[in-house]
Amino acid sequence: CCIYFNNIQDFAKKTIEMGKNDPRKIIFSLKMGFALFFVSLLIFWKEPFPEIAQFSIWAILTVLIMFEFTIGGTLIKGFNRGLGTLFAGMLAFIFAQLALWAGEWEKVVWVVSIFIVAFCGTYLKLYPTMAPYEYGYRVFILTYCILIMAGNRTGGYNVAILTRLALIALGACICLIINIGICPIWAGEDLHRLVIKNFMDLATSLEGCIDGYLNCVECDESTNHSEYNGYKSVIESTSREQTLLGFAIWEPPHGRYKMHKNPWRDFVKLSSELRHCAFMVMALHGCIQSKIQAPPEKRKVFQNELKRVGIDATNVLRELGTKLGKMEALNSHENILKEVHETAQNLQKKIDNKSYLLVNSKNWEIGKPNIIDNFDDSSNENGSSENLPLNFQSLSETAIDIRDLHTPQYPKDQLVTKSMLFNKQNHWPSCLSLLDGEKIDTIDEIETYLSASALSLATFASLLIEFVARLQNVVDCFEELSQRAEFKEPISAKS
Amino acid sequence: CCIYFNNIQDFAKKTIEMGKNDPRKIIFSLKMGFALFFVSLLIFWKEPFPEIAQFSIWAILTVLIMFEFTIGGTLIKGFNRGLGTLFAGMLAFIFAQLALWAGEWEKVVWVVSIFIVAFCGTYLKLYPTMAPYEYGYRVFILTYCILIMAGNRTGGYNVAILTRLALIALGACICLIINIGICPIWAGEDLHRLVIKNFMDLATSLEGCIDGYLNCVECDESTNHSEYNGYKSVIESTSREQTLLGFAIWEPPHGRYKMHKNPWRDFVKLSSELRHCAFMVMALHGCIQSKIQAPPEKRKVFQNELKRVGIDATNVLRELGTKLGKMEALNSHENILKEVHETAQNLQKKIDNKSYLLVNSKNWEIGKPNIIDNFDDSSNENGSSENLPLNFQSLSETAIDIRDLHTPQYPKDQLVTKSMLFNKQNHWPSCLSLLDGEKIDTIDEIETYLSASALSLATFASLLIEFVARLQNVVDCFEELSQRAEFKEPISAKS
């Protein structure tokens, strides 16, 4: 009993918190309460039409059906309600005539007509392109049944039908007036905020992924680090965006969007371009989760360049997000991508210069490079990685997936042959060697694995560069949006 | 007018086709028609309670609300309807007492109670975990209003409330009997089919991606090739799976699933593991769409290995899909992944042996490899690529993004400096050189770009290998599912 009480207390606390965090929810609930309150005042109605009090439930039903959180949602539901009711009313009038002609078979006509209407309505609403009007079909069938039943009971078809239609219209009016008149909640604004949030989330996520990769974080799929998973919310926001867009395009121009020509479709397009970038971040995160991992020593070589690209790309995303929030155009005099392109090119150059770290030249069919001869000379040349005593010969030994070897100081000779195979029994590539035989070409396989592990660093860098390349599309799309929606010029450009 | 008529004719044709393709839709519509038909027979009701004919609309309303395509959906709606109605009924009884005590303020109590109920109901349904019961809250408010109005009008609260509750229960019963009794449509079956379809789609998509990459298909983002985009439907099926799962777990064991212990959650888990593979296919497709492209000559070197991995991985996916369809366990004697692991390892070895194609060793800080000396020897060694006159020295020149140079026979000296920069004005990396100055280090940049383009082939191969590595998880998950749901042993194992 005490547990129940605690649960209830807990729930109450959370409910109140929800209201504090998003007061719109309280406002919406109050609006709903008022709308029903006003409609229910109809029960005090006396003259001239006493029937109105009796059938006021139809106005209440309409309010309950139409009252949605956003204005766009209310308008769509209202449209569905209106269209469904109109068709149902027309059909009811037609069948009313038929029923009158049928004489004593009147009720049979009614029942059969309900069957036909229900069948056709249900079948048509299953048609793929009719999905947004699913609701309208339901209303249509319901209203038809209501009108028929009412007419049948009192006999005065026309009066019954008209009274109900009038009450439904009244309910719709009250609903629209209260929902739009008092603190309206616009779907377009939600969409705008969502797209901005996507930019910020992706920036955080990219930062987290690069830091995580460089710090060789062990990323378990079960643990959910919010810093990584920003990209997930970007990718998963598709359906929410589509829903909000569906509502937003119904909304009249309002507030700060009054001057801009319905930018909603462009917002969604921008967001979908951003999603293409998010897919690359997902691939980067995939490198962290990957079974084949590059050794930390090698990552350190490219550390500075990777970090620079990450920081610059993050800055671009954040700036675009901020500008979108302020509805400000890009500065036409400078290229927002200039810096990130430069740093990406530096990364590419570095990879180019150090690609011997990424491949296993021992097995080259065209002959081994003469690397060892002048290795000492070169290690003095590269400034940033001077402190790393990277001996090229030992690279193939350090290139082991560190996640499987939890001893940082391992004996260099044993590790390759035994511990790896033992720890990774169930996983590729070692499962092969266990299946095929015993020691046939174990060394060969391990070398293959090692070279794959080194190449995974190249993959990471290459995905990051592709991310930067795709940023161009986002910027292009942003410019298109800012032109079409007539975003204001940035202040810095004016001064 | 003629156009309208054609449109209607077209629509009618498509509608009839829809029914032919999925006869369940016709059956469902017929069921809906019959359910409403039976309920509407209530208008013939005379004795002993004449009120029943009058209020039969509530049974109709219930049928309209509850009748969903799948059994699970109907049960959930029914549960919502039931719970909402029950609470509304209880609350209505309580307020009815209060109203009676209030005497002449009776109607005021009603109106105020509607406001309170509407406010609380609307607010609570906005609580995140309440989303599945959103519908119940709506029914709750509606039913409360109905009961209050009815009671208010006739004065006989208890009779009014009870009659309506009985009619709602009747509607619910008819709905359940007809929907479950006649040709039931199970959400679980749909879910099962969807997961199988995901396996097949992903297989087709992987095949298409590898073929497309090897044939250097120019992939415009605007064109939608279904063979590539199977992975999209896999990725986008998340929400549909969740919806179907939400319905399926409400369904009782039935048909061929009777013996299996509610495998629905495991189906969805399997599908989400498959989705991790789909992300890799998406990344592979990203390589096709990428701005930085590997030259076709280099792709051809790895052609056979890439194709083998693709074929084997596709076979694994198809076999898993087929086994899932038959609800058959994996053969415990052989490893389904054996072949694909072998071919993946071959690919890795090939990359290892030929990684000089993927990097630009000219810039190595540790000195250039002595490749040119014995290049002629090696070109005789590799069997598969004998026909390709690959001159290592000219590779950096052929490594240009072919999409931007639409002349296949270009003069070898000019192309690097001019045409590329001109065609890619707006795109990285050439935009940099246009911004920075004129010719400072154009050659340097182009070489950087060229090496990036070669490395993109390594990325493709490395992503494919990661795809194979992730297949292990799918197989593990499949085994878990087949154990828990007690799939039958494969026939080949018995014989």
C-alpha cells in the first residue's frame, strides 16, 4: 500500500514537473477545458429550439475530435471533420428520399445503406494516398449513422439532419476560436526548433565521436552516451518532421514567420541534407563500435588533424544552427566552409604523407619499400608526432585490437599468437582459424587482421573527409532556404 | 470534364487492383460493413426497453472506434475504450450524487465538472508514457460528457448511464466477435512478413550496391533505384515494426505461432540487428554517391574479391530470411558464415597485398618505396587483373573523379590543372584553390585529392568487411530467437 502511495506521489511530482518544463501543455489543457465548458453551456439553452440542448452532445463530440495540440493539427482535423460531415449529410439526404419512397421498407433501406456506406468508406480509406484522410472517412461513416438514426427515430429527417449539422459547425467554431485565439501553439515553430536542435545535436555528436575515437573509448552498444547519440535523434527525427510539416503547411503565416514565404518545406529539405551528414557521423560511430579497431598509437599520429577537422566542422554546424534560429542569411563575403576545408585538406595531406602507417607493405606484390633505410631521417621531419617513438617494423605488432587485451604492458612476442585467438573465439577472423584447422596459416591470418585494423583508421579519416564534403550540400541548401524565405542580412555585413 | 472522368476511371481501376493485390482489405471492409449492419439492426428493437433503439448510436460509435485492421489493434482500442468508459462511468456516478445534493445548482456542478474532467484528462494524456493510452483519455472525456448530458436531460441518471454502458458493451462484443471470428488479420503475421522482407530487401540492396560500385554507376541522389534503396526500407521500417509489435503482443497465440512463445519481441530485436548491417550498406551506398570517387581501373583490381564477398553475404541473408519464413532453426553442424568469412578474408588479403594502389607513396616522409624497379615482374603475378595495363606511375592521373570529366579520352597533361577546377568550382577541394590564390599549390592539392580518391576504395572494402563482421550478431540473434521460440530443426539435419 505504501509502495502504491509512493508511486502515486512520484507520478504526481513528475506530472507537475512536466508542466513546469513545458507550460504550453498546461495552457493547452486549460484551453481544452474552456472549449468543452463553453460548449456544455448549451444545456442551459431553452428557446427557441429546445432540441439544441438535447443534441448538444454533437458539439461536444466535435470539440473532442478536433482539439489538437497544434493549430495545424486542429485545422487538418477540422477539414476532415468538415468534409466527412458534408458528404455524410449529402448522402443522408439522398437516402432519406429513397427511404421515404420505399414506404414500409423504410428501415430496411436504412440498414442496407449503412452496410453499403460502411463498406465503401472503409475500403476507400485503405487506399494508400488516402492515409491523411483516414480520419475523415471515420467521421463520414459516424456522421452518416448519426443522421440516419436520428432521422429514423423522430421521423423528421430534414430537421434532425440540419440541427445536428448546425451543432457540429458550432462545435468546430468554438474549437477554432479558442485554439487559435488563446496562446496558439504552432507546428511550424516546433518544426523550426526541431531543425535547429538537429544541428546542435549533430555538432555535439560529432565532437563526441572524434574525442571518443581518439581516446579509444570502449563503446559498448548497450551503454547509451548522449554525446555520441545525438546523430540518432537527427536520423530518427524524420517521421516527426514529416508530421510537423504536414501540420505546418496548413497554418497561416504568423508571428516572426509572417514575412517569410512558408519556409517549412525548405526547413525539412535542409534537415534531410543534414541527415546525410548524420549518416556519416553514424558511420564514424560505427568505427568506434567496430570489431576491427585501429591501435591507439596510430590514432595519436593523426590526432591533431582529426581534432582540428572536428572542431571546425562542429563550429560550422553550430553557426548554421544559430543563424537558422535567428533566421539570418549567411555572410555573402566569406565562405563559412573555408576553414574546415583547409583543415580537412591538411588531414588528407597528413594521411597521404603517412599512409605507410595504414597499410602493410610487407606483403606488397610489387616489392617492399625501402623504408627502414631512411626512417630515422623522417622521424625528425614531422613536427607534431615527434614524441611518439614509432618504429615501423613493430607496427604490425602494436596494431592489435586493444579492447581484447586489457593488459597495457603485454609481452610482445606471445600476444599475437595466443591471447587474441583465445579472447575472440566467437568472432571473425579468428573463428575461421579455429574451424579450418589448427595452425595452418594462423600468422598469415593475424597479419591480415592487423592490416585490416590499421586500415580502419583510414576509413575513419576518409568518412570524416566525406562528412566535410557533404557539408557543402547543407550550406547550399541553407543558402537556398535563406533566399526563398528572405532571411535578413547578417548584421556584421552591414557594419 | 473528360479529364475528371478519366481521373475517376483511373482511380477506380487502381482501387480494384488494390483489392486484388491484398484481398484482406476487401475482407476487412466487408467485416466492418457487417458489424455496423448488425449493430444498426437495433433500430428494430421494440420491447422491453424501448430506449435501446433510441440510443443504439452508442453501440455504433463503439464499433467505429474499435474496428481496426489487425486483431491486436482492435484489442488495444477495445482496452482503451473499456478503461476510459469504466472510469468515466464511475466518475459520472460520483458527480451525479454531488449534483443531486447541490439542488438547484445542479447544472452548474455539471458544467464545472466537465471543465475539470476535460482539463485533467487532457493534461494527463500529454504525459510521455501515456502516449499509447492517448485514445483512452479521449474516450474517457467523451463518455463522461455523454453520460452527464444524457442524465441531465432525462433526470434519471442511473438508468441513462446504465443503458449507455450496456450499449457500448454490446458494440464492443459485436466488434470483437466479427473481427476475430471471421478471417482474422494478425499483426504478428504482418510483423513476421516484414522482418523476412527486410532480410530479402537488404540482400538485394547489397547486391545492387556492389554491382553499382564495380560498374561505376553514376548515382544521382534524385534518381531512386529500387535495387539500391532496399536498405532504406529496412532502416525506415523501425516505426512500423514498433507499431506492429505494439499490436502483436496483445494478440493471443494463434495459427502457426501457437507453439512458439510469443516471438514478437525477438523478431524486432533480430530486425534491429539487421538494421545495424543495413547502416553499413547505407555507408556503401554513400561511397557510390560520394563526391570523392576511386578510379574504375583500381576498382577492377579488387572486382572479383568484392563480388565474392557480396554474393556470399547475400546468400547468408537470403538463407536466414528463408529459414525465418519457415521458422526453421539453423543447422547446428555447419557455420552459415563460414564461406563469407573466408571470402572476406581473401578480400582483406588482396587489399593487404595491393595496398600500394590505395596510397600515394610518393609523399611518404620515410622515403619512397622502390616500386618501379620490379613492377614488371609483379604484373605477371596477379592472375585476375592481368588484362589491365596498370602502370603504377600513371595511377595518380587516372584517379580523377570520372563523374566530373565527361570526356573519356582526355589529354593527360591538361586535365589535372584546368578541367577539374573548372567543373568543380563550388566543390571541395578545388574551391579552396580558387579562394586561396591562383596557382600556389594547385598540383599539391590535386595530388591530395587523388590520394583521397584512391583511399575511398579502401573505405568501401573496409565497410564491406565490417558488414560481414556484423553479420555475426545477426546470426547470434537468430539463434537466440530460434531457441526461445522453439523453431523446428532443419530437415537436412535429420536425414
